[in-house]
Amino acid sequence: MSVVSAPPRSWPRLALWEWLFLGLFDLGCALFVMSLGKDMSWDFRNYHWYIPYAFLHGRMGFDIAVAHQGTYYNPMIDVPFYWLATHLPAYAAVGIMGAVQGANIVPLYVILRSLLRLKDNRVPAALLAAFCMTGGMTVSLFGTTYYDNIMSVFVLTGLAIVIAQYRTLIAASPWRGALIALCGGFFVGAAVGLKLPEAPFALGFAAAIAVLPGDRKQRTLRLAGGAIGGIGGSALFEGYWLVRMYEVTKNPLFPYFNEYFRSPLVRDFSFRDTRFLPHGPWHAFLDPILFSINWRVADDLPCTDIRVGLAYVLFLVTAGLALVLWLKRRSLSDDALTQPEPTRALFAFVVISYLAWLIVFAIYRYILTLEMLAPIVIVAVVGLWPLKRTWRYGVLAVLGLAIIATTRADILPRAPLSDPYVRLSMPPIAHPNHTMILMTGEAPMGYLVPELPPQIPVIRIDGWLIRPTDGSLLSAEAKARVTTFKGQLFLIADPAESVRARRALADYGLAFSARTCADIHTNLGGPYMFCPLTRRRTAP
């Protein structure tokens, strides 16, 4: 393969066979997801099925804390799949989701077509793009409603616009560059609006457009355009919900960061998952290596993949090599495997996104986009080494084989593709208009609510968000509603948490007898206790 001296056209024109490749790959992803079955992950059972139902049926304030913190998440990301799964056969809904998740191949391919400095880079770009889709977490999340591999479609599209249009961003009028940055920023902003943990990529996107060559006016207008697009994309998908949360709770990100917003409904607490944040400078420095060796360092979902850690080490080695050569008045290879300007933009995007993620989240699943980009980063950094091109190809082949040999994707438990999507079997409720259901414990049970009679309010009196004695206004509201309710009260709880249920109910002056409990069976989990409650004569 020979090097091309001139950069490729601004936006690669795809031949028919390229479109066929992308389409067939995407179809393969859809079929793969259909073969796995339904998602029955903890998060799906907790809130991914409940919050779109609650949003579409106006249950805000009617139910309380059903899905813990997830009760108050932006439901826009969940509405499309909920609609599909309630209107189409399960196999069709799951297949469409798989196709959307497989669509990551398109921006990855465009990025590679714009980066690789080969006379005909189409076949290498296709092979490497497919390889980018084989990461441990990437494969594990196929067919699930965590949605990190759907948000990555938005983020990668924004990055692809910048990389594919880098010549225009550099050479065209500043206003045209601003328009391109606006388009890319819109996609990244949309991802942030739909799922807040995508926010680090907004900073990475800003870095990518900032490092491209240009005068002060060009860079200023690019950043302004990217910011306007990002704010517009975020506002489109999250603006309504932020306003709604502020109106209801006085915290637009409720319940998160409540130590700053101080909503009276819950404790002045962050509610963030901080288990995976680094425990000091050395932990932070070594984090990519540590989570490449042991997935428990950075996530609850099991998978093994060294590509991010490998890209991290190779990047540092290459940066050190560049410094040494610079001190000797020499430079890295002039025969790089990737175009220099978009490569700098890619590096800036990856580095800034990673650092922001490490500071705020450090949960591996949230940098799924970087797992997909890691093979491209590896090609770019090794492609800079001052070695013969054949030697660099050899190094890349060895690294690729090492990644393949060590990658392990753990497919989460799935359920058969039966209809309806969620099926519930439980004793009949004689008077649903005069019934209230309480939930206790930490078990994910939000997915049960859409299958209950809609006139029944559901209140989780005990969980991660509120507890009977936490002194919060939301707990006081829950207790007031239960205390003044005149109809029949029932409990739904995980049998493994029956002791905790009794303690929580005792604080409400309620109790249940195991002899009167029945079981709720579902196609995605359980069984759960379903118990009529009685009031004690003297409430605490």
C-alpha cells in the first residue's frame, strides 16, 4: 500500500459496495440482538420501562420514588423503545434497537475514510471499523437499554462531521466553519441532553474543533458554532425536563447534586455513584491499566478488554518519544498512517473527554465511545513511530491479535422474545379504585407498575432515594398520603428483603402476615411478595 500525498476529499463519497457493507453489518447487528432475546437487566427493571410509561400517562406526583433516583430521570431517551415494544412484536422492537446500536459503524467508517493515508483506504477502513465494534463492553451492551451504545451514535456522528470536514473547517470562510461546527455540536449536545453522563464528550468536541489550524476569528466562530449547536441539541431533548424538574423539585437535575441545589424534597446529598472514582493521583494515572486488567475497578458490568488501556499506554509512549525527538531536533515519522490535522482533532477529543470522565464519573460504560475509538487511536499513534512502514504494520497486527485474544464480552441474562413484552401474573385486585401499593427495599420493581391497574398509586416508602426516617419532605409526603388513605393497602417487595420491608412498614404503623401473601410472577424477574397490609392500632 502506498501513501497518498494529498488529503482526501472533505466528505468521502461512498461506493455502492460500501453502502452494502454498512447495511449488511447493521443488519447483522439487528439479527444478533434478536438472537439474544429481551433485556432483563437491573436498570431495565428499575426505570427504563417505568419512566416512559409514567411520562406518557402523567404519573408525576401520582407515584413516589418507584424507581429510586431513576424515577426522575429524563424519560425522552426511553420513550422510543417503550413505544416500539408496546406497539410491535417483541422481535421487531428488539431488532430495531439492534439496528440503531449497529449504526455506530457508519460514523466510525467515515472517520477512518477521512483519516487513513492510503492510496485506497476503503477496505482497511471497513475492516478497522468492524473491529472497533468488537469491544468487550460494546458487545455486552448490544440489545440492552443502557443506551450508551445509542448515545455513541450521536457523539461519533458529531466527531465524524468535524473529521470528515476538517479541510473545510481549516480553509473555508469562518462562517462556514462555524456552521459545520454547529451541526457537529448539535449531535453531541443531543447525546448530552438525552443522557447526562455523555457530558464529557461535549468538552472533547470543543477541544477537537479548537485544535484544528486557523486564526483567532476562525477558532472563535467554530467554538461559538459548536456551543450553539450543543446547547440547541441538549435543549431540544432535555430542556423541557430540566424546567419540569425545577418546577416540581427546585432542582433541575433532581435528585443529583442536591448539596448545591438543596431541593427540600430529599437530603442535601449528591446521590452520585462515586464508587469508581480514583483514590489518589497514582490510581488516576494507572486507571486505564487497572480497569483493563480487572473490570471491577470501573464498572459493575463484567467484561474484559485491553484496547482502551493499550491506547492509553501507547499514547503516553508516543508523546514521550515525540518529546525526546524534539529535544534532539528531530520529529516523528513524516510517513504517518493518518492525516495530521484530523488526527490532532481525534487526539484532543479523546484526551479531554477521558480526563473529564475520570474526574466526574470513572464508570467504564460511560466511555463506550472511547472503547470504539481506541483501535483508531492505536493505529494513529503507532503510525507516527519512526519505523519502516512494514514494521508498523507488524506491530499493529500483533496488537490487534492481543486485543482479540484477551477480549471477553459477558452477555447479560436475557428473556425469550415473547409477547407482550412485559407479562405479569398476580392475584386480582378487587377494588383498584380504592387501592394503594407500597414498595420497599432496593430491588428493581418499576417495570411492574405499567402492568398494574392504572388507577392505583404506587409509593416506594423505602429505598435509595428516601427512607421512612430520613427527615426529607418527600418521605413526609409519602407518609401523609399513606396515613390518610382510606382504601386497601398492599405491599410489593422482594422476598429476600422481607425483614427490611417489615422494618420500613413498622415506621408507617403497618404490618403484613406471611400467610396472607401471594406471589407475583413475571417473564423478566421475580417472584415478588404481594401482601395485604394491616394498620396497627397505635401508629408510632
